[in-house]
Amino acid sequence: MHIHDVVVAGFGSSGISLAAAIDYHDDAHQGTGPLDAVHLERSATSAWQPNQVLPGTDIQHHFLRDLATPRDPRSRFSFTNFLMQSGRFYPFTLLGGYVSRLEWSEYVQWAAAQVRKQAEYHREVLRSSPSPTPTAPSALRG
Ligand SMILES: Cc1cc2nc3c(=O)[nH]c(=O)nc-3n(C[C@H](O)[C@H](O)[C@H](O)COP(=O)(O)OP(=O)(O)OC[C@H]3O[C@@H](n4cnc5c(N)ncnc54)[C@H](O)[C@@H]3O)c2cc1C
């Protein structure tokens, strides 16, 4: 049986944010090797709330509260980096910072594609249970 360091159920905002943090962890701990993480997502994509992306609707939070900025304002996974990479930074700042739900969903999917360990889509977690002998991930030990 293969025991992973980290198993993430769902590759929505939380799962992607965690995957980004794992990338940073691995960068900072190259001597111990990367964490053995697996991300399982039951849907075909990481589209953010696909049933709620209606024309003319916007997000209900400040865009700086994205998948990475609160943890590291210089993160490559930030919404501002997404704007820069997609050539939308200057139009966005001219328009005053309005973010549509469609644009946020595009950002979430962009971030999902940036992380090193890609999610396995069409994989549903059917059960989880607490480990009787919890152990720290190998790369975090010591
Ligand atoms: C109507 C509505 C509007 C909202 N608007 C905002 C907003 O504007 N701004 C804001 O900050 N928050 C908003 N939220 C809160 C929203 O929950 C968060 O923005 C964010 O989507 C939460 O991320 P998450 O990863 O926890 O959950 P989700 O985005 O729901 O992602 C969970 C993922 O896990 C997958 N999954 C679930 N179960 C399994 C399983 N057993 N196996 C494998 N995969 C699984 C799902 O397919 C999904 O992709 C809104 C919520 C609702 C309901």
C-alpha cells in the first residue's frame, strides 16, 4: 500500500491554495525532496462555482484575498500575477478593480494549472477516516 504525505480531496479554491503552499514548501526544503502529495477532484475541471457564474455578477470579496496573497503577497499564484500573465493588468486597474465571477473562475483554473503537482480529475474521494497512528509527513520530520 502506498501511503502519501498529503491527500487532498477536492481541487477547488482550498485544494489549489494548499497545492501552491506545498510548492513553496518544496522549494524551501529541496534537501529533503518534495512532499508526496496527491490531489483528487471529482469534477472534470477546477471551475469556480460553475453554476453561479452568471453574466453581470461579481465576486463578494476583495481580490487581494485570493489563493495566495494572504499567505505571501509576492506569490506567483496571486490574482495580480494572473492579470499580468493574461495581459489584463492595465485594463483591470483602469476600470477600478471590479472582478466578475467569470474572471475569478478563470483565475482559479489558471492557478490550478500553475501548481507543480497537477490534480487527478474525475477522481472522487469516497471515504476518509482518522489514522490510528498519525505521523508527520516525511519531509517535515526532524
Ligand atoms: C452561492 C455562493 C457564492 C459564493 N461567493 C463567494 C464569493 O464571491 N467570494 C468568496 O470568497 N466566497 C464565495 N463563496 C464561498 C465559496 O465556498 C468559496 O469561494 C470557495 O469556493 C470555497 O473553496 P473550497 O475549495 O473550500 O470549496 P469549492 O470551491 O466548493 O471546491 C471544492 C471542490 O472539491 C470537489 N469535491 C467535493 N467533494 C469531493 C470528493 N469527495 N472527492 C473529490 N472531489 C470533491 C468539488 O468538486 C470542488 O471542485 C460563495 C459560496 C456560494 C455557495
